[in-house]
Amino acid sequence: MVEPAGFGDPAKAAALKNTPILTIYGDYIDQDSRWPNIRKTQLDLNQKYIEAGDSVDVINLPDVGIKGNSHMLMMMDRNNILIADLIEAWLKKKWFTRYFSSTSLKKKKPP
């Protein structure tokens, strides 16, 4: 989830069991009137996912050296390739890309 502002149902967290989840947040959250509460609500939901057996990673862009990104439009910011690379690296780490060739995107047979 790239800057999630909508939330899932905590009662249904178990439906995502064994599903890796990535939550990404941009810069200046503390300076906004809404985002601190939105972030807290999502982090609380992330905890429910963890309790249900999910794997959750949270990336705060400023903490990894990516600063100045807006909220909800970070993929349109000038450094959007850095964020896309970060997401791609996470996808590879979680094996979401293991059955696809980066050149052909044709499905490969599992090992």
C-alpha cells in the first residue's frame, strides 16, 4: 500500500494470512492535520495483520533517505523512480517476481 488512506476491516485480517504487505509513507506526516491519525489507524491494522499471520513491512521514505515526497501523489513526484525501485526490490525480496522473466514477462514454470 503506497500511503494508504483507506482501511481494511480488522475483523477480516485473517483473510490475508500468509500475504506479505508493504506500507509506504512519504514525508511531512507530522505537519498535516489528518495524516498522523490516518497513519496510526493503518499501523494498528497492520498489527492485526501480523497477529493473523501476515508479514508486514513499513517503509518511511525519509528514514531510507528519500525526502520531500507528497502524500497520495508520491508516484508523480520527481523522484518516483526511486520509490518504484524500492517497491520492486521489496517485491523481489518477497518472491512476487520469481515466476516471471523481467524481459518477457511470460510466466515461467515454478521450480
